[in-house]
Amino acid sequence: MTDTATNNTRVWNGVTIPTAGTYELDAAHKLVGFVARHMMVAKVRGHFDEASATITVAEDPTESSVSATIKAASITTGVADRDNHLRSPDFLKTEEFPTIEFQSLGGVKEVNGTEFVLPGELTIRGVTRKVDLKVEFEGAGRNPYGMDIFGFSASTEIDREDFGLTWNVNLETGGVLVGKKVRIEIEGEAVRQA
């Protein structure tokens, strides 16, 4: 069923969703962030300033797909020395591997209202692993400039060592300087392309 007033949304399984088409992540309305443990007692947060994504909303929403690229060197945690270390061969090795890539696989699974799981492949430092993005659809509409948009948030957790990011320091008190688990958190708006 389509909303005939604006023709930019439709109702599917009781949820108003965007009509089928190609959407791009709006650079002005996005956050690609991460959280990692530091010294076993605190969390460090950071984000990537430069990221793009193409989202193809299919006629059957469960067949929708996403392709995303993050510029690895755009990492920032608010501390220049730490950011430079994260760009170095100890971590992201950004000169050799300038991008982090995500490509969805096989459409959506486990739909529950506005929440669903999007399986895909994440590539960091040339290493590709399967991950499941937990996505929440935040709504669809038309912005004041007449562009069709929708909002979403997504998250997943990875073991950084699975991607070859194994650098660490053992602490005298036990444990390690940097935790293995990294939570990835994404917030964004996507804009329909002509």
C-alpha cells in the first residue's frame, strides 16, 4: 500500500517504509562510531569522519541491500597521538588499506517490527569476515527541500583480532591495554537519488 499524499512511503507489515529505490547516506546526518575498552576499566569512543553508503530499498523490503565505504584515515577519538597510532601498522594500517568496506549479503533476516538483522561482510585491513548488523528503522518522510529520506541506526560487535588488529600491551595488574571487542554504532539519514 502506498501513501498517495506524498508517494514517497508505503505501508509494509504495519510499518510505514520508503518506496523502492536507491538512497545515499547523507554526509551531514551520519555518525559512524565505535566503542572499545581501555585498560579494562573504561571505554574509549571514536568515529570516522568520512563514510559513504548506498542503500537499495527493494520492492520486497527483505531483499534490500547496503554497500558502505569508510575512509580509515578519517578515524578520530579526540586525541591526536592515539588517532595516529590507530592509523599506524599496529592497527588500521591506513596507508596500505585506505578503506573499510561493508557489503550486505542475501537481504534482511529476522524482521521484528522496525528492527531487523542485515547480514554482510566487513573488510578491515584486507581481512573479510561475516557480521550481522542489527538495524532499527527510524522512519521515512520528505525533508523541507522536497527530498525523500529515511533514518536508521545500526550496531554490531566484532573481535578486532579477527581482522588482524592484534597489537596490545599486558598490564601489570592483569588484563590488557586495549579490549578485543569493539562495538560499531551507526546513525544516519539516507536520501533518495534521482
